[in-house]
Amino acid sequence: MEKIIDGKSYKEVKINKIIVNGKEISGSIIPAEDATEDNDMTVTIFTENANEEK
């Protein structure tokens, strides 16, 4: 499924896992304690490959 935002086309992808500040989180919501205003945050998102056979 694609979504158009401000004239740009974005493809929906399934998320495999999310790592915030070096620790894996469950779900897709970043906890408030990891998102404070005065700290930098490092977020790595691993997506599932839609073309990969399972």
C-alpha cells in the first residue's frame, strides 16, 4: 500500500524490530523516558523484506 504525503509517494513496510539508544523495544511506540527533549536519540529500524521468501 502506498500513501501520498505532500506530493511524495511512501510505501508501507512491516517493521521487524526497533532499537532505541542501543536497546530493542517492543511495539512501535518509543517510551517517554527515551525521548526526553535535552537528549539525542539514536533509532534504528529493521524492516521485513517483502521480496524475501519465507
